[in-house]
Amino acid sequence: MLKKIVSLVTCLSMVFAVGVAANAAEDPSVDASSVIIDDNATPSGVARAKYVRSTTQYLSISNGTATCKCEVVGYENTVTKVKITMILQKKGLLIWSDKQTWTKTVYSSEGALNKTYSVDSGIYRIKATYEIFTDSDSETITKYSEEK
């Protein structure tokens, strides 16, 4: 009997450890609400953004209203245009579904998009896609807010 219990505990421990590792590897909410991209501490082998200094993704939900904010700051004398696509997503049983999408384009090195939206109960997040343009190049960065 003791042998069965030890085997069961060992199996459950291994399943839990694999699940945690897999979740950490694919969890986009690790980029909580703000990321500084222009950081000299970037680990070797990790791609750095070429034209983006920082991004911020913020979600707050109160009394059935979601407040959604995204901001991107590019390099001032390099970036000529910024396109922000902000998607409010709701967590389903297996996948995230898009509830509302907003887009804004500015001819500047930085841009922000702020919106509110009525929501029902559930878990939500913001998916922000930033398209950054220079005179001769572009890059696209996708970030996520914390889940609320």
C-alpha cells in the first residue's frame, strides 16, 4: 500500500512539474503590464526590438467596465509611424476569443490607445500588436497584459 502511495505521489509530482514548465514557456502574460525593451541586460540569444524603446499594456476591470490602454515608444529620430492594434480577449474553456478590436495609426515615434468596453464576468487580457515603421524598414511586436 505504501509503495502505491509513493508511486502515485511521484507520478503526480512529475505531471505537475511538466505542466508548470510548459505553462511558463508559452504563457504570454509573463510580459505583465510594461516592458522596457531598451535594456542592456538582454540575455544572449534573445531577440531585441530594433526600433522600440518600451511598450505598456494595461487592463483594469471595475463594475463591468474594462479600461484598456496600450502605449509604444520608439526611437525618436528613427521611427516615422506607429500602428497599434489593441484586442480585448476573453478566456474561454480552451482558447482566448476576441471581444473588441481597436486600431490607431500615428505618424510619430510614439503612440497610445485608450478605450473602455462593457464586459461580463470572466477572465480578460489585452493583446497589443505594435507595427513600427522607419523610412526603410519595419518591425512588429506583440505583447499581452496581465489577465484580469
